[in-house]
Amino acid sequence: MDMIHKPKSPKDTEKVFLREIFSVLLLWLISKKEVHGYELMKMLDEDGGFALVASSKIYPLLAQLTKKGLISSKTRMQGKRARKSYSITSKGLLHIKKSKKCLHESKLKSQFLMEMLR
């Protein structure tokens, strides 16, 4: 996987790994349809597996993904309120593809994922 976030020390490796997986999850969700930040949070909350993910974590990550060119954003007025919606870029789709390939290239990674999903 291309690491979006590089660890500063060995202690940060786990956090970086989880952040990278979460980044790919967000990219995957955004690849399904154009979506705004609140809608992403609502989807994650309704799923139940990510109920504790706060907006203070998602919005900075969306900003980083935008800065890296993996997603693009548009601001639209909805009534009196400005809403920023996100869509995947070709670079973002390539990142998902590379992440998938990375997971499939290793028998251990594939076996690990299959066992974790059972």
C-alpha cells in the first residue's frame, strides 16, 4: 500500500497502518458516489463498526486526501449553508487498485484477511 501517512517512530506504525486502511475505506466509499462529509459520517455511524469515528478525525483526513489529489471537492450552497461534497479522482481509483493489489500479492495478507472475515 502506498502510505499516505508515514510513521515518525516504530511506535506510530500501528496508528499509521490503521489510518491507511481507514483512508482506503473512505476512498472506496467516495468511489461509490459523490458524498459530503456529514453523509460519510452518517454511513459509518449507521454501519456500527465505526460509530466512534469523530468529525475531528474524518475532516482532516478528507483534507489530506484532497491535498494528495485522491479526491476532489466542490462547495455548493444548500439553502443558507455551504456543503462540500467529495468525489473520487482517477488518482484515487488508482490508489484503491494499488491497495487491493498489495493485499492480494501476499499469501499471508490474503490468508489473514480471509480468516479475519470469517
